[in-house]
Amino acid sequence: MTSEQHALLSASDIRQLADILDLRPTKTLGQNYVIDPNTIRRIVGAAHLAATEHVLEIGPGLGSLTLGILDAAQAVTAIEIDPPVANRLATTVEQWRPDSAERLSVIEADALRITHSEIIEARPAIAEGPPTAIVANLPYNVAVPVMLHILAELPSIQHGLVMVQQEVAERIVAAPGSKIYGVPSVKMGWYAEATSAGNVGTKVFWPAPRITSGLVHFTARQPPATTATRGQVFEVIDAAFAQRRKTLRAALNKWAGSGAEAEELLVAADVDPKARGEILSVEQFARIAEQKQQMDAQ
């Protein structure tokens, strides 16, 4: 392809599209559009996409990132909640990447509620299977819930690169023992290994957010080997961090039935009852859930 064919949306292009749609970005939908082509190239490059991949994009907005992904991957399924924006995306791709239009599928839906079957049924014809990668600029207010929901719905996802609020990025990649290690860190650890892929300043967005963004790269992993279900493990995690300053014996009091039962479960799982949740790995939380499962079965 020529450099002209690889052109990406500029700030003026984005504003022109917004004018066509009479669009005024809202905080409710977390609409902050990337207006810098070099940032798009950086995001796509950091995603390490294979040319044969089917990519899931969440919240494509006006198409800045969509065009970049189509240049690197075989197919894109985009999920967009805003009807006018969703309806426009295919037209934008037809104008900017006429040879790639058939490689895009747009689903008008809420990414927090979309199902596996809806994604598979709507995939581009060229994509033989489900998405294997995620590349997305996620709305700050729902970034973690969206990620966890999509990873639960699509076990086919092998890796991804997401841009989120810097503070959220730091929490997702935090390791046990860190002050910011918490529910997002542990639950993400059930699905994948997440690492920081750098920061993104405010000036590359329209409208410009007040705070910087962070890039998070993740690679899928097998969940901990346990007889407990994901739901049971996540229940322990939620209970442990609901009162994160308390010891696990105290924090899991209600969940286990009593302080004594919590201590018995923790000891059986080889976890110090006086420890706090912020030092436990997802494997340790899985052991606690498994012990509860076994004791309930007795």
C-alpha cells in the first residue's frame, strides 16, 4: 500500500465527522476521541497483531483506531453503543479503506451486556472464527467491568492492548503487595498476565481529558487449577477487598459464616488468617474458594 492509503484520521477529520453527525462527545459514554495518527500507530504497534487475526474493538467511536487495526489485522468486529456513531463507522471505512470494508463488522450494542453468540454471529465473513485479540480505547467509567465481561464471554481471546485511565491501568497491572493491588488486579489475573505498555498524554484526544491514559498489554493464561468456579473465586475476592484494611479472618467473616470458620478455611488453604487480601495471588484466592466448596459439601 502507498502512504496515502495508510492515511489515518486527523484532528480536522474527526471534527468534520462529528459535525456531520451533530455529535457532542459526552462524559456519560466516555467519548474522548484520539485525534493523533501517530498515537494510533503506537497503539496498534504495541498490540502485536498478526496479519491473520480477527480483532475485537470496543467503543470504536469515529473510526480512528479502527482504520489502524484494519491495516494490521485480517478482520475487525467493532462494538459501539451510540447508534449514530455505530451507523457511520462502516461508511467511514468505505471512504478511507475501500478495499477493507468487507473486513469490518459493526455491532450496535452495550459491551457490558453483549454475548458470545452475538459477537460470533455478527463477525465479518472473512473471519472464520471468533476474535483472538482485543484492541480498544475504553471508556474510563466502565473499563474494568467491560474487560472482565468480554474475557468471560470470549475465551478465544489470546492477547490485547487497551487504553484506559492511567489510574485504572496502574490498578490492573499491580502486583500482590502493592498498595493499589485490588479487585481489578486479581480478577484480571484470572484471565491474563497484564503489563504496562506506556502512557498517553491528554493532547491527543478530543475533547482532552483532565488526566493521562495508560496502555495495558495482556496475554491470556489458563485460570488457576481449582475445582471452584470463577464465580466462587470472585466472590472471595470481592469479600476480601470490601474491607481491605482488615485481616482476611475479619474480612471473610460474613462470607465464611463466622470468624472461626474463616480462619479454618484460610489455614486449610495455607493462607495466614492475619494477612490482608492485598498480598494474595489469584491462585491463593482460588484455594480459599476451593476449601469453602469442599467444606460446604461435607
